[in-house]
Amino acid sequence: MQTTGQGHHFLFLQGPHGPFFHRLGKMLAAAGADVWRAGFNRGDRAFWPTTRSYIAFKAVPQAWPDALRQIIAQKNITDIVLYGDTRPIHAAAVSIARELGLTVHVFEEGYLRPHWVTYERGGSNGHSRLMSLSVAQMQHALAQSDMDLPDAPAHWGDMRQHMFWGALYHWFVLTGFWDYRNFRPHRALTVGQEFLLYLKRLALLPYHRWGRMLATFRIQHGGFPYHLVLLQLEHDSSFQMHSPFRSMTEFLSLVVDGFAKGAAPHHHLVFKAHPLEDGRVPVAREIARLARQHGVANRVHFVQGGKLAQLLNHARTAVTVNSTAAQQVLWRGLPLKVFGAAVYAKPEFVSTQALPDFFAQPTRPDSRAYRDYRHYLLETSQVPGGFYASRGRRELMRQVVDMMLQPEDPYDALTSGNAAPRQQLRLVN
């Protein structure tokens, strides 16, 4: 059956920083769909240059649900497209779409990042259908597919492009404030503060690089066993909405306390910051304070971002709230302790031990079961490509448009045998 957009009326809400959503909308329109974009600030407007299909929302946030219902009725909307489902604008849209029987297309950073992005319907992360699917159900669905597990594709870009588009977006929001004066960001900081933090990250990249190289060198050549802690951004939706912690300090305190009580006296603890950590939370200072408080200051290390692989090469275990980077831990068969809701937090993979016991004698994941789980994700919600680099966007568009136009979501499509064809990826040397 021919894949066509006829009969689909898409409404795009807020997307990842940069031109991806506009390019995606153009491709859907080329497939025959009707495409609209609701914008909430000058940044949204700047990245959607097609004036005819742009709908500006400039009222107070409380008016958004009624405005959305009006847009849906006037434009005959059948599908809503958004990036992340927890910010207030999107949470309200998902609720209304569910009530009216509309399809919600949710994009997120890849569960198996950095080489893939996530495409699901209805919700992502703690709201994903993966939360209720067992490994046994995934293995049963894979029986319908005879494709081999694909390798990781070539590199799509780097963190600089992510930071660049973020800084540019916030610059547009900041300079266009009076045009959208009722806009309220979904994070606690003002738009100006966000913009300055993006500039600060870009400016400090060389400094952080040398500090990271030195810290990593000391750990790799220290000759001690160590446990790795994968940090996240305190303001990230996965931490805010899908974890038991109110602040990053609560998590740091729990981990250092568990390490001091349970780890062998010659073991060390390494905290790795998120690549986009911007200093709005004094993570390094808090770690140093807690290490001194628990008498383990000489055994605790902090690494400012960087590649995870180098630190995983010699790690004994890993601990996180619910970082997607934990997928790399499981791929290597390392013991993993998780505290928040995560799509990979299956009983076959993650430890249920108390943290001191985990540091003392960790249980290992079922690597065979995880391989099936990873294969299932690659056959369903993980799409090769990226949002920020031009090459990554091109690769993503080659597959995701057909997936969006399929009548079934990626998980049902695999079970029924109607999954959109996947590109066979080759590694580039």
C-alpha cells in the first residue's frame, strides 16, 4: 500500500532547537499532508520560516488549552507533533489529544544515543509504552523479524552544534520578548539566563576539555578499582518528572553515603557530569563537600562531561537516576543501579540491592536479555540520525516520515509485521 500523507492534518508544537521540525514539516507536506505550526516565542517563529502555516500563540499560558481546541477544530487536526511530553504546553496538548482521539507523535533524544533519536506515540521516557512491556513480550515480537542487530552508524555531529542551536534559539526568544510577552519558559531560569549559560558553555569548552583530560588521565592511570556515577541535568524532564529526588544534591548525598558504607576501602567513586552541564547547580562543589563529610575525599573524583566510553572501560559498576547513558553500561554487561523510572529499568537488567550492598557485591545484568531488548528498540522506536547536525537530520528524515504516516505505532507495527522498512546501516571508517 502506498505511503501518503493524505487525510493527515499535522500540528507541530515546540521541537528541538534548530531547523529539524521545519524540514520534517516540509517533507510531510510533500507526502500530501496538511501541516501547521503553533509558536510560543520568537525562537519558535525563527525556526519556522513558512509564514502561511505558522500560528502564533501570544496569550497567557492559561488560555492555551482553549486555544488548542480551537486550532484543532478550525484546521481539522488529526496529528500533533512535539519534542518531549512533560513541559506544560505539551502535557496539556497530550491530554487534549488523548481526549479527542488524535495521534501524538513524540520525539526525544535517543534512548540509545548518540547515534539514534527516539520516535514514539503517546509519550516518551516515563510515559513510554516501553515502561509496561516486558522483555518476554519484546522477545516474542522479535520472532516476527529476521533482521540482524544493526551496528552503530557513522558520527552525526558533536555537542557544539547542539549548543549553537540552543544559544541561537534563546537569542531569538530574548530579543523577541516584547512580541511574545506572555511566554513563560518551562524551566525555572529566565530566557536571558538560559542564553548566557549557553554562551558560557561554548566559551568554556577548551578549558573544560583540558580539565577533563587531566581528570580522566588520573583515573585511568590510578590503578584503583572504581564505580561510575552517571550524572544528569537537574532541570531535565527525566530527572524532574520521573525520579524520586527533588534536587541533584539529594541524589549525590545518597550515592556518597552508600559508597562510604558499602564499598571496599581501596575502591574509588567517579562522578561524570552531563555533557551539557552548565553550572546552574554547583555539582562539583557539592560532591567535594559530601566526600569530605563522609571521610572519602581522597577516593572521590569528578569529570566534567566528555566521552563515556573511556571511563566505562575500567569501571566496576555504574549508578544513575535514570540517564539514557546507562544503556551503554548494560551493553557492556556492567552491574547497574537505577533510582528513577526508565525504559530500560527491567528486572533482568538493573540491581534491586540496597546501595551499600550494591557497592560491596553487585549483581550483574542478564546480557542476553539486554541484547534482545536493545534489538527490539532498534527495530521500533530508535531511528538513526540526529536533530542538530545536517547529516544527522538527513538520515533521520529518510526513515521517520514513513514511520509517522504508518497507521500503527512502531511497537504495534513490529508485532503485526507491518513495520516501515529500516535502512541497512554501515559503519564508516
